[in-house]
Amino acid sequence: MNTHALILRVALVAAVFLAGRPVRSQNAPPALDPKKILTYRVHTTDKLSIRIFQEDELSTICLVDSKGTVNLPLIGELHVYGLTLREAELAIQNAYRDSRYLRNPEVTVTVETYAEREVSISGQVKAPGRYALPAETTMSLLELITRAQGLTDTAQGTKVRVTRVLPDGTTHVFTEDVESRITGRAKGRDETLILEPDDIIYVPERII
């Protein structure tokens, strides 16, 4: 085999090998941290798309009202506030099945428009106020305090209070030690509380 033919064969083998390799885009977005992916729960004023397979007349787009319900064709009001999208799908399927309108409905629920998702923080932080939560990823209490420009010099960061209204209407208060995370006394990744819409955060003043 002459030199020219050998070069052509090597080039052909290299081309075949490279063609079989996946192409990595330089502009591909970074993958989301699995620990930051949010299991989204339905909130009031979410606009939901509710699709029922092969039942176009029953498919609808509706707003979650102040009571946490959606108004479904034939069914009427159904409470979905606080449910994951999969739980909402199952609740709607059961409603149509139990009412004997459909024998085996296949429901898909997606969010057309997300409700405004905010939390408020007051007390001993440098920038108190209301802050928007991302729709599809989480925000921790420590991340919120960082966005609020940190604690003041007189903050009692070991007893930060988070007041949350649960889906059943009851209120729960969490007390979190954020100061240990900020000062580095607590090692490892940020494990402070993951915030939910309408959480009320209060940073008390340190008693001297």
C-alpha cells in the first residue's frame, strides 16, 4: 500500500470514529443541581392547563381560586391547593371516575402561568422586604438572608423564625440557626429550611 492510500485510510477511520461520538454544545446550559429541583405544589392564582385524553370538551384552562379550588366541567369545584401536579392529576382522575362520568380518565396537569411566589423578611436584616421565589427551583432561608444583604450587627441569627401556613390552614413556626452557617461553625452544604410561598421570616434582635 502506497503512502497516499495509507493516509486516506487513516483519515477515513478517524472520520467514522468522530461521527459516532456525541457532539457537546459549548452553549449548552449547565445541569440543575438535583438537590435544588423543586417538587412544585399548586398555589392560589396559578393558571392550570387540565387535559383529559380524548375528552376535548372536558379539557380546560382554569385559575386556582382563593379557596384553592378549580372549577371542572361536570364536576364543579375541586380542591387542588398544596398538591403536586401528579397528585392533582390523580385527584381529577378520581373525581371523574367516582362520579361515573369517565371510566378510566387520563389527566395531564401543567402550569400555564405561575402565581406570584413571594416571601417576606423583617427584623434584623439589612434589606427587609418581600422577595420573589423562583418557580421551578428552591430557595433556602440562608439564600434569602444573603439576598437581603445579610444580618445586622445586632441580629440574633441563631433564632430566626419562619411562620408558614400549611395547606390544611394550620400555622407552623420553625426556628432556624442561620448564624452557624454564616460563620462557618456548621460544616457542609446549606441545610437551612427550604422556603415556600408566603412564608414570613423574622430575624429578632440579640438581647445584650
